[in-house]
Amino acid sequence: MDIDNSPVLATLENVLLLTDMDGSHGNNRAMGNRPQIKAANDVDAIKAWLARFWDTKTTFDNYRKEAERLLLWSTMQLGKPLSSLTHEDWLSYQIFLANPQPASRWVMRNKRKFPRNHPEWRPFSGPLSLGSQRQAAVILNVMFSWLVNAGYLAGNPLSLSRQRARKARPRITRYLEEDLWLEVKQTIESMPRETARNREQYYRLRWLFSLLYLCGLRISEVISNTMGSFFCRRDKDGLERWWLEILGKGDKLRIVPATNELMMELSRYRQSKGLTPLPLQTETIPLLLPIGSRTDAMTRGALHAIVKKVFQQTAERLRQRGEQFTTFADRVEQASAHWLRHTAGSHMANNDIDLRHVRDNLGHESLSTTNNYLHSTDDARHRETEAGHKIDW
């Protein structure tokens, strides 16, 4: 159903809905109870739910995106308020996610990602993969459940969906074997260095890939942490060791060994930017900077594009060697920035670094209170990471 007099496509902050579409009289609104939120319409109810995540940007952006998409589809494509959606409507929406049509209305031109205030912004950059569809279902189920608990909705239209039993988590497969990782490094080493701009790009690539591999950082952690997160302390033998404090997923703090290799790459990168070789703890400069004189943090999309381009160039080099390298080229071309995190963990484990140290380096579990005092354990982790986990440029 396509409603001709439907609202104009706009972001959640700017969408304007008529009374018959805003959910103030939605069929699924809870009646006769005492709601726990002030919201009288669907947009305000969504904003009340999102307000819980305002201090975690990545989560907030992802949750807003899914709620926004469903609201716009419901009002513009289906012609009914979000608070009137049924289980059958949800099934239709799942089909829509796999192929948002008409594309001219829903999908950004040439798969570009325009800013939310740009006139060519659209809710989608293309059809969603199965993984992204599942993620959308998880997020929207959380939203509807919360709105039911808040007394805004009578029921959750997603609660009738078939629940699949969780399978045992398989071994990590999205990582680069040693030989493919070597090919990626060779791609970076072959980058031109004739001009000052070339050299700045080259040192930035080396630094970015060193951060992702030696520290096992997520892209979001590269963006949100600063040079001031580095610090130095002496171990029990009086040796100075550098560390990188990371505020990561779920607002959890962890410290990652900043090995000699990492600190050398940091110094090269900083000097290519005209900075002092080592940072001060008072610095607010992002861990990675744009090319040129800007000092603001880069976007997730920009960093993903930089990493993806290196993988694509590596795949092209492999294909030029003949058909026998096609499988390897295809594999490295599939890789993303997160593969480097898995690669780091796999290589550390394969090189016999204590799995407890691997866990703590990657921040898979929060450290216990006791570990805050066990500096000798931290120092052992640093020694093993230093000895067994190298980038070898």
C-alpha cells in the first residue's frame, strides 16, 4: 500500500505526522493503565526509548536508525501508525528490508551515505544482508518490549515471531591467515611516498593497521579515544612500559599493551603530522586524523573505506598473479576492519600467548576489581604480548 498523501520523508527529528498517523490513537495503544512515560504519540515514545542510550553514540545511532526506518515505512508505505502495527505487518516489513522499494524513495543514490541533514539522505544505502535484518529484528524487539513495559503499547507485534534456538558459537573464521596478512602489509608497503601527502597517507595507513592489529581495536574505539590515552609506568624491574587505555564497547575501560613496535609507529605517524614523537596525557587529539591540518575525529564510514580499499588493492595484486590466487583474492576482498580484530586474536592465540592475556587485550570480558591491583599480572601480559605479537613491518 502506497499512500499518496503520506508525510514527506524526513529524519526522526524532523518528521511531521498528521493525527491519524502519529499514533495518538493507535490500535495497539495501551488503554486503562498508568503509563510510565509522558509520550502521547509514536515519535515521542521512540524518543523516550532512545533517551536511555544518549551517552553511547554507536548504540544510539544504530537504535535510532532502526526505529526511524520502521516508523517511516509504517506511515509512508503502509499507511498506518507504528502503534497500530500487527504481527503480519512485521512479516511484510521483513520482506521490505531485503529489498527497499521504490528505491528512489528509500535508497541513497549510488549507495552513498549522505549526512542526515542532506536533501539526498535516505533511510537505506541498499538492501540489508541477512545479518543486518536479524540485527534490525533484535533492536526493534527491544524497543517494542520496552514500550509495552512503559505502558505505551498493549503488546509487542514481534513477540509472535519464531524464536530460533541459539547455536553454539563456531570458531572464528573471519580473519586473515598469516600469508594473507603478509600480503596486506606488502600492499601498504608498496604505497607511493614521493610527495609529502603520499608520505602522510602511507604513515597513517601503517599507524591505523598497527592499531587495529597490535591492539585489536574496534573502529569505534579508534574514533572515540585520544592520544592522551597513552601512558607510561615502570614495572617491578624498573623498565618503563607504555600502555593504551581504551574506553570500549559498553563503556568498559581496558588497558592494552603499547608494544615497542606500536610506539615506533605512533612516533612516525605523529612526526608526519608535525607533532612531537610521544603524546602527553593531556592531549585530546584523536588516535587517527584526517589528511591535512584538521584535528577532528574521522567518521566510522571514512575509516571503514580506508581499510576496505587496502583489502581491495591486495585482492587486485593477488589476481594479477594468476587464476590459482583467485580464492585468496576473494577471501581478502571480503575482509573488513573487524577482521583485523579477529586476526589479532587468532594470531596471538596461535603464537601461544596466554588466552587470559588475549581476552584482556581484546576486552572480551571486564576485568575484576582484584585485577586493578595485580600490576604484576599486567606486566606479564605486556612481556608476552611484546615477545609474541609483532607486526614486523
